[in-house]
Amino acid sequence: MTTRKRRVFDASLKLEVVRMIKEQGQSVQNVSETMSIGQTAIRRWLTQYSAEQNGQPGIGKPLTAEQQRIRQLEQENQQLRQDVTILKKAFGLLCPRNEMIYTVIRQLQKEAFPVQQSCDLLAVSRSGFYTAQHRVAKPASCKPSIHLKAAFMASHQSYGSRRLVTAMANAGLRIGRYKVRRLMRQAALKPVWKRKFVHTTDSKHGLPVAANVLNRQFNPAAPNLAYVSDITYIRTGAGWLYLATVLDLYARKVVGWAMAPSMPAQLVCDALSMAIGQRQPAPGLIVHSDRGSQYASVLYQEMLERHGFVCSMSRKGNCWDNAVAERFFLNLKMERVWQRQYANHAEAKADITDYIVGFYNCKRVNSALGNLPPTVYERKMAAREPIVVSEIT
């Protein structure tokens, strides 16, 4: 008989999940995959949240006429948001040929958008879409440049030739890297980014620091054995926004994050708290960071001690000891932040959450994981593990 530990989620994590979906426009599927929480549980939290917002003491109480009208308006608003999302996703891929429109509809279908709704919005018939699905495509009639541009735009103009080769292979079109480079030159497809730097690590403090327990062992044998954490900055029109993240080294997956206009110790504690809430790691977990005052603070160290975690810190002035966290921040800024101009903190928070939940964890290929996204890699490796059967006496 298979035994499985029942997960318990606190109210703050439930509220954060609901806000990702209702306020930041994330889909239930994306949030479920990136946070490893079942869709049934998330939908139950959404129902409970809506019930509380409508002043209901419990689910099942008959709705008043006013509540029914509010519910109807919410459903119409949700439908409009979904329509806008479909158009945004399709805009960068559209071309006059129906075959490309059908490709867009198939991609939207994988993301749980209804086929009939997508066909209506893109002005094609449903019967024509299903006919095209059964039609055998000839490789000779395929234009690699169109697929290449679509894959490049889907990566938010961040993929280079190596990742584009993988992306096109996943789409069923196998071409070499040198041809990809030639097609990129012809189509003027070039990832553009610029470096900026703001000092965020304050290691000149009198607080005690931990030894480098991790010692650059960035490939643990299983999930929840070693985490890395760090802080970075985001420029907005309303001032700096600081982001703290926690990554599980096993799948390079972002398992916790928090954002605030300043860098108190509570910021890194909130990020680690989210990781604990959704992953529930066992005592003995190694949590690595730099020597910043936030990580050396009493508040953070007490949190590690309370959960039985092992603190590890980089050597002084050595960024390579925390290279995985540093690389994630570079990817985030190249692929999203440096391509945006955020008007305020709320806009930046929503966009960064979308990058983590909707792209990095679920879709972005990672060369360290065999060109698989973190969530897909975790699922694939979990399927290979044997089921542990315990005897009940």
C-alpha cells in the first residue's frame, strides 16, 4: 500500500495563490504546475474566497438577487479577460495563412482555451480547424523561418540559436544550429539586453556568518535537499523594487519569492516561507545564500533553526558560490525586466510573477536539465522513481 504524507497549507499561502489568479491573471494550470499544488485544491480555495467576498458564512447558502447579479458580472468579466488573453497570445503569431492560425489555436488548446471560442475570435471555422488537424503536413511545404520567428517571439525575444534549435525540435521541425543562425540573421532576430548594476549585498556587518556548506554542489540527487536564495533589484517609475527568490537546485525551479520596496530581513523570510509552504521540506535541508545582512539576521537564522535547516553562505566576495541564483536573476532581467518599463511596483510584481509562474518554471527550456523546463523535469524524474510500499501491521 502506498503511503503519502498529507500536505497542509497555511492561510497566507492560500491567499497568495488566489491573488495570483484573480489579480495577476495567472491560469489555474500554470499556478498548479509551478507551485506543485493540485488544481482541485486551488479551485476550492477560489470558491471559498468568492464565498467570503460575497459575505457568505459557508458554501451552499442560497444567493440573493444582488449576489447572483454580482456573480454574473464576475463571470462576464472573466470571459472578457480570457478573450483579451487569447488575442494577446495570438497577435505575435498571426499571418494570412490559415495553417498558422490553426497552429495558434492548437497551442491555445493546450493551455485550456476552448476551441470554439478561439475559432470565433480568430475568424475561422471550427470544422476547418479539425479538418486541418487530420491533414498530413508535408515537410517540404514547411517554412522554417515562420516557425523560427514564432518560437523567438514566444520566448519574449530572449532565445539564442541553441535554445531555438531545441524549441523547433520540440515543435517537430529539426534543423541545425548554423541554419538557425542564418535564418536569424535574415529575419534580424537578435536578443537585445543591457547590463545594469546596483549593489544589494551588505556584507559589512558584525553579525555571525555561516560556512560554505553547499560548496558549489549544485546537482543534488533529489528535490528539497538544497535551496539557494538571493536578492536583486527591479527599476520602476515609483522607485526600486527588491526581489528575493528561493530556488530548488534539483530542478532549478523557483519555489519561493517575495517583493518589497526595501530590503529588510522579513523580505528573505517571506520568500523562504512561501517555499516551505508549498514544498514542505524535511529538516536537514541546506539553504545557501550570500553573506548579506538579511541572511545573517537573527530573524532569518531563527527561522532556519526552527525548521531544522542547515545554513550555508558564500565565501566573501565570491559570486560563483551562488552562481545558480545569480544566473536566474540574469535570465529574468535579460528576458523580461530589461525589455519593460514598469510604471509602478504593482505592475512590476504582476509581470515578474507571470515570468516565474507562466514562463520560467513551466515553459523555459534549461540546458542544465536536458533542455526541459523545471516543472517538466521534476514530473519526468518523479515518474522514473519506484513507488515505495510500506507494510501495515
